[in-house]
Amino acid sequence: MTKGVDLISPRDLGPDAPAQRRSAGRLLIAGPVIFLLAEFVAAMAWTHPAYSYTHHFISNLGVHGPSTLFGQYMYSPLAWVMNTGFFLFGLTILAGIVALRDLAGRGRWAMLVPAAMLAVGGVLLALFPGSGEALEDGSGQYHSTGAFLGFIGGNVLAIVLGRRWERIGVSSRMGRALVTVGVIGLVSMTAYLGLIVSAGDDAVGVIGLIERGAVHPFLIGLICAGVAINKRRSAEGAPSLPTGARAAD
């Protein structure tokens, strides 16, 4: 038995909050991992010639083909893998944001809106692959809308999370990093759109790299944020430790 013991209380709002925040962190990790893993698997199955992360559009991986668009030949044997990744990744990230329930008011909506845009964008990308035929039959507009929603939603979400670093339980350094990757993504998106418009049917050689500059930074940023949230909330959910304890006989 001890006397004069003060216990460190967690900052969470209820007994279930630590587990819930750990779930949020893990979902924010899982969403980007789903995308990146699906992209890698689908790209590895693309041969003759090999798929290029620098030259080819990301969306090409979701087109079984064969098809041609913007001067790029598309034939993705595992298109269903990429489309499954498109469908799931944004929804998983949205679920992670929803799990951050201790955020309220405008701050909560500021995160939910871009996360929802990202989720809807991913679903549209999955359901309407960006093939040459899609451009001709009109369904390509849904794919384009999905891409823009994904670009804008993902990068704005990273910026909003970064600006609310203290509320979501990450360091100020992580917050600055999230804002930085979001800005990089929006700048890359602008450059990507400019090249699409100016190049016409002749895709620029590094267009795939520029497009990934609009996507991969915020995905990596969300993974890092998820790790930080999960780690911090796991520590807060640990049993309380005595401070200034004095052993008493």
C-alpha cells in the first residue's frame, strides 16, 4: 500500500478513447498502404514493356486493356488489384478520420470534408477506369472527377491534419511535415494538370513522376501521422504510473 501517490491521468475523454484513437491511427496507416501495395503489385504484373513509375499514369494500372490514351499504351493484367486499391484506400482513410471523435465543431468538419472527397474520388477511379474508350463514351469524366477529388481531398486533408497537430496527438514537427507534403502535392497537381492540357495527345515523358508527386507525399504523410497517433495513444492508454510516490510501511 502506498500513500501520497498522484496518478497520471490520460487526456482522453472516456475509457474507450485510447483504443478508438489507436484504431484511427491504424486506419490512417492502412489506407495509404492499401494504395501503395496495390500499385506495386499491379505494376509488377505489367510487362512487355515494363511499367514505368516515371512515365506511365497511375490510372493506367486500373485499365486491363489493351487501350491507348494520351499517347500511352495500357495493358494491366492485374487491373482488378489496382481498382480494388482505389476503392478501399480512401474509404479506409475516411474511417480513420471518423474515428478521431474528440475533434468537434468546424475543426472536425474541416477534416471530414476532404477525407470524404478522397473516399468518393477513390470509388470513382475504381468504378470508371481511365481508358481511351472511356474518354470516347463519356464515362471518362467520372474518372477525371475522381482523380481531382483524390488530389485535392488527400492534400487538403494532410494540410488540415498538420495545422491541428496538437489536437490529433502528433508533434509540431510532424504537423509541419504534413502541411509541407500537402503543399507539395497541390503544386504537383497544378503542374500535372498544366502538362496534360499543354501536351494534348503526346504525354510528357515524366508525367507519371509528376502525378505521383501529387499523390505519394500525402500518402506517406498520412502513414507517418497514423504511426504517431497510434504510438501516442497507446502510451496514453497504458496503466497509470505513480509520480512522486513515497513508499510507506
